[in-house]
Amino acid sequence: DAKTTQPPSMDCAEGRAANLPCNHSTISGNEYVYWYRQIHSQGPQYIIHGLKNNETNEMASLIITEDRKSSTLILPHATLRDTAVYYCIALNSGGSNYKLTFGKGTLLTVNP
Amino acid sequence: GAVVSQHPSWVICKSGTSVKIECRSLDFQATTMFWYRQFPKQSLMLMATSNEGSKATYEQGVEKDKFLINHASLTLSTLTVTSAHPEDSSFYICSARDQGAFAWYFGPGTRLTVL
């Protein structure tokens, strides 16, 4: 799986958009970009994933650059409950036994 | 999204005893489940892959005789920490793949404290 690089921490004001970057310069053509988050003392929560097109769901938007070497997770209107560690993972998800491995992620702190 | 449950949510035990943690996929079948461990202020570390009807696959450095995994059905995997010691105190999290949704879903975690 491709290595991903994320900033260790970010701050965001409540109500503003939170833009979390991720570099995955060695990603291969069949690897998806997955985003998960972990709120303190809970299991990770799936947010979104994509291959090359931008994706949007009820939680967030995922913007993937044309060369696929980086992506940005966007939380359009951050709330205090969005404070969590956000993990970006590049993975070929074709098989049921492909496993998610986590890096250190980005601690997003949403401030009032 | 799909739901994965764990039981118990927390457990305190004496050193030398064994503890069993259950992981269930509630609304989907999972031929493969995963077990993670997380120490304070660290990321999740994959321990093993649990395969329904066959032996688990352990990551390097994880003692298979200490962390027994049983995946007896398509909705249940169990992790037994045998002869637990204080250094086994950690947050244990399971995960299951919902192929139809193309995502992995995680349980809420089990906090194990060994005295």
C-alpha cells in the first residue's frame, strides 16, 4: 500500500470549513484513498473514499488531484464534535482480506 | 453504514487470568475480521486477521498463543487474551469488511485493564 503523509495537527474554527491535506505520491492506479476518523476512546469511523473523481457524501467531500498524488478532505461546516484524529489511507480494496493500516493521522481540533 | 459491535466495552481483570472479547457484525456477513490494539496517544496497530472457518493470520511480533482468535461464524469473531499481564492493558478494536459497501467498519472498542 502507498505511504501517506499528513500534518500532525490542525485547528479550525467552529462553523468554518476544515481542509485536511494528505500526500500519497507513490499511489498506484488501483489504490483508493480512504478517510477515517477516530474520536477519543471510540473506534474509527468511515468517512469517505475515492479513486480519482471527487466524491461527496453527507459527512464530507474528497478532492483528489488529477495526478492522484494528493488529496484533501473537506468538512464544510466543522462542529466541535468533529474534533478527532483523521486518517488518510491508500489501499487496493479489491479483496476482502485487504487490511487497513493506520499511520499517525492529523489531530483536528475545532475551536469555539 | 454497517454496524459492528463489541462486548464487553470495558473489562478489568487480575494478572494471570484470561479475557475474551467478542466482535459481531450486526447487519452483514464478514468472512474476514481484523483485530487492532491501541495504546494511549498512539495509532491503531493491526494484530491479526481473523478468517471464518480457518486459522487467523497474525502480524509480525504478535504472539498467536497469547492472543487466541476464533472466527466461528460469518458474524462473530472472538479474541482471547490468555494469561493477561499489565502490559496487555490497552484498547482493543475489531473491524469487519462489508464488501457490498466497499468499506471497513469498526467496533466501538474494548478497554482492557489488567491489574
